[in-house]
Amino acid sequence: NALEAALWAFWSDEDSFEKGVLAAVNLGDDTDTTAAIYGGLAGAYYGYKNLPKRWLDDIYAKNFIICVCKWMTYETGKLS
């Protein structure tokens, strides 16, 4: 059910991450799962640079998250 709803939101989002995620959470039922599925799918499709800037500006602990991602990327490179 959540997968079907997330796919519907993705196909109906008019090339807008914001419209799609808002549609996903407003469909009702299991909205957190639907939005998480939509976010993963649409995030991979649209990329970070196409997310709404005002949403990115409000991310809590953004600098910490960026540092952890860089560290994980570095550590992954050491494994190969």
C-alpha cells in the first residue's frame, strides 16, 4: 500500500520534489512510510541540488551530518 502510494506520488509530482513529498504525506494511512519511500526514490532521481533550499537550510545538525558523510566516504575508500 505504501509503495503504491509513493509510486503514485512520484509519477504525479510534476517534476517537483516538494509537490511529491507533500502529496505523499497527505494521502493518509501510513504516511511516514509512504513519504520515506517517496523521498528515497525522488531524492535519487532529482538529486540533492533540486531539493527545496528552505528545507535544506533548516536541517538540524547539518554540518555534523556532512562531516559524518565525508568520514564514511573516506572509510569506504580505505576498504577497496
